[in-house]
Amino acid sequence: MGKNKRNNKNKNKQPPPPAAGSAGGGAAAATATATGAAKNNSNENRTIPELSYRPRRELNDLVSKLLALVEVQPENPNEEWNQYIQMHELLQRIIVLEEPIKQAVLPSEDDTSAANRLARVERFKEWAESRGVVNTAVEIATIPGYELGLKAIRDIKAEEKVISVPHHTIFSMESLPETERNLIDNFSALGNFKLVFALIIEKARGDQSAWKPYIDVLPAKYNTVLYYTPAQMQKLRRTAVCSVAVRQCRLIARQYATMYTCAHLPAKATGTEIANKGAYFTSYGLCYEVYRWAVSTVMTRQNLVPRKFQVKGASGEENVTDDEPVSALIPFWDMANHGSGRITTFFDSTAGEVSCNAQAACSAGEQFFIYYGDRTNTEFLVNNGFVDPDNRNDYVNIRLGLSPTDPLAEKRAIILAALGIERKATLRVLPAPVYIHGDLLAFVRVFNMSSEQLDHWSSNLERARDLQYIDCALETDHERSTWQYLYERLRLLLAAFDAPLPAIKDDGKDSNQDIELTIQQYRCQEKSILAGALQYVQEHCKV
Ligand SMILES: C[S@@+](CC[C@H](N)C(=O)[O-])C[C@H]1O[C@@H](n2cnc3c(N)ncnc32)[C@H](O)[C@@H]1O
């Protein structure tokens, strides 16, 4: 979940959201049979069904099309959108064909609805306590709008230690037996994806998994963008989050298609990891549904902890810690929802546990929140599946670029480079009181310079920093064209919000309702930031 951002060796820190890392293939060929018979995987306890010839052939065809599609880098938002729609259609057909495999690994949605998850909490609590989780102040409960969460069972004081989870009860790839760990370690994937693979292996182990009581209380479905329908995504079109969300969907589809290719179409795979990825895919019942579930579990719940922690002997010898952080799931603690505040969870290397203190006093019966870290609402929506309406760290990214046909582009690029700004840059529109980030102001000022003005500013690049400040002395015409440009740009961005969304019925908290609400909240926050900035810019246009 990336709830912690501090870069302190004894503190958890926020990991980057899952990113590319396992695309590519391998030299050796994985074998895939298509006999229609069920095959016992290496977990012995679970049987991953093998698809018969026809559905397998159809799947091979669909996944080949999917891979060819998502390997194309779209050149503009329209292309990106069309690719997303085609990708979604292919994935829907793939999901249907893979249903028997999915059923063997992932229970149906109903099975892990909030009520059913809650029914498993007693077993989970016993399991957690037996593994050293300490909690005397909160209980897991269903909370409208949050699914499950933590509620105070007594008054809690600010700063009081509320939950501790020992290192051995934290799930990471280090929790797997050596052979499986090695299988994953050989992937050129980022740490959070290694955790995804570890979770799939453990999930496929079913009843034999030592982590089953924990895995059983995880949601079966998430509100991450991987679960959005095109109609839902459509409501985000032309907002700043749309492209980020669509890129995330494309990345995950590409990783899935790459692994599928290694397993079932090895002749088409390239790279150095074909055998491992292929074996992994066929042995642990990987299919798109299972992959997006595991990715979403990790995206919404992960944190970083030291890779190893061990107390040597009982006679008080030194603790052994390995500070190299590893992506991990922290049972029980990860039932806490996000509320504004500050990070109060850290890894206590003396006790060898994740320790969570109350960020504020909390009365009995109230929800106990933790702070997930400084993120924008775009990041919350894409990585965590919700939006924080009270987010103090929110801003809206806008993309600006120098035109390759601009004869002065090179001169402009030199000044921008002196400011550390790329030719194609993602720049911030901020809420009050700043509104326009210094880099955005500087970019637009450079963008609006004449040839003479560019020569003037290039002659003393050390002074270029002044362009980031609102009171930088510039010629009146130049200043006017800068603010006018910003005004037009913001007006255009706000036009995306003109068409009102149909009101949503608040008749319960099913997953779609949550997604619809998140979309509305996101739009509302982005619009409010842009509208505030527009008003501010308008004032400057008058000057
Ligand atoms: C670490 S889990 C917390 C427990 C989770 N509610 C559950 O039922 O398992 C993070 C997820 O909880 C939900 N969540 C957390 N904080 C939230 C908030 N402030 N508003 C809405 N949903 C939130 C989101 O679905 C998020 O992906």
C-alpha cells in the first residue's frame, strides 16, 4: 500500500507503485500441454485444470493479439484510448476462457464479500495472535464506504502503540521455500512484482498455506483501475488521471501476455526468462483474473520492511537485520484505512516488528485510521483505488511540450534544461495558495519568449531560476502572453468537466458504487484545483 515515505533505515518507506520490470522472455522453452486433463501442480494440494484444445487455441490467438496491441506505444491520447478499448475487449474474452483456471485459484466474489470476509476474521485473529501480533485497542469491523477497517474498542490516546506485527508474520517473497523464492528471484522484476508472484504461489497453495487465514480475509475484487469498465474510465477522460490509469492497465496486460506467451507460445517469446516464467504460469494457475487480483492486493496493501530480521539465540546476542527493504504485506495492520495525518508506523529494529502508534486520540467506537503517506489523488486513485477529499498533497499534473516545428525550440530547450525541465514536461497546477508551480510558470514564460528574449536569458543561465518566481521582472507583453497562455490552457482543461455526470444512486456499497463515487470525488477535486488556478491566473491577466 506504500503507506510510509520516510527514507530512514528503521522506518518503513513508501515503495514506488508497481512498474514495468518483468516484460521480456527467455531462451529456454517452457512446455505446455493441452490435453484437457487436469494437471497436479507443484503445490500438490491444488489442481490447476488444463484447458482443452479449442479454448487453448482461441486463448493463444487472443493473447497474441493482446501482446501485439499493447507493445505499440500510443502517440497521443486518442490512440491511447482506442488501444485501451481494444485491450479491454480482448481481456474480457480471455477472462471468460480462463474461468476454469481462475476458479481453481481464486474463489468467487461472493465468497469474499465484506460479510463473508468478516466471518473469517475470528479465525484470522487467532492466527495473528498465535504468530505474535499484539493489539489491545482495535477490532476488525465492516465500515460503510471502506469495506473492512479497524474500530477502537476503547479510548486510544494520541501516540499510544496500537498494533505490532513481528517480522516473521510479515509476508514477502522471503516467506516462500527456497526453490520458489529462487524461481521468483530470477525474474527481472521490481520488488513489488516479486511480492505479486509470491502471493500467487501462496494463494495457489490453498488449504496447505500457512498464510491461509490471512489470505482468506483479503478482498476477492478491488476498486483499482484494473477493474474499471470502459464506461467508468470514460468518465475520467480528459482528466489528468485518465492516461495514468490507462497506462497502468496496459502495463499489467502486457506483463500477463508476456508470461502467457512464455508458457504457451514459447516460440514467440524473447528474452532470458522464458522457462521460469512459463513454468511459473502453468504451475501456479496464473491467468489474467488471478494476476490482476494479486497486483491489486499488492498495490493497495504493500509496504517496505527490512528483508531479514533474526534474533540470534536466547542469550541476548545482537539482533541481525538486513536493511535492504523488501515489498511486504503486513497482516492485521493492513486492515487500517487511510485518514489525513502523519506517518506513525515504523519498523522497530530492536523489537523486530512493525509498530503502529495512534496519530491522534480515538474514542471507543470510532474508526482507527493510519496515514498512508504523501500522495496525490491521482496516485491514490490509480494505486489505492480511492480518493482522499481532504488531501493536502494534491495537485494536477499537466503535460506541456515544445513543438518540434518551433524554430526556436532549441533555444527554449537550453533555458529549460538549465532549470532541470524537459522539452516535454509534466508540470503541476496546485491548490491555494500557490496555484501555479514555479516550473510550470517558468516553462510557459520560456515558451512565450521571442528570439531576442531567449538570447537575453541564455546569455546568463544562472539567472534562469528567477523565471520560476512570480515577481520576476519581465517585459509587460511577455508577462501578459504568459498569463494569457496559462488562462487558455486552464480553460481548456476545465472544459472537460462541462458535461455533468449522471447522479449515482447510493443504494448500498457494492464495488461499482464505490468506483462511481471515487470517480465523482476525483473529478470534483481536480476541477476545484483547476478552477481555483484559473481564477488566480485571471487576476494576473488583468494586471
Ligand atoms: C490496506 S486496505 C485497508 C483495508 C480495506 N478497507 C479492506 O477492506 O481490506 C486499503 C484499501 O482500503 C480502502 N480504503 C483505505 N482508506 C480509504 C479511504 N480513506 N477512503 C476510502 N477507501 C479507503 C481502499 O479500498 C484501499 O485500497
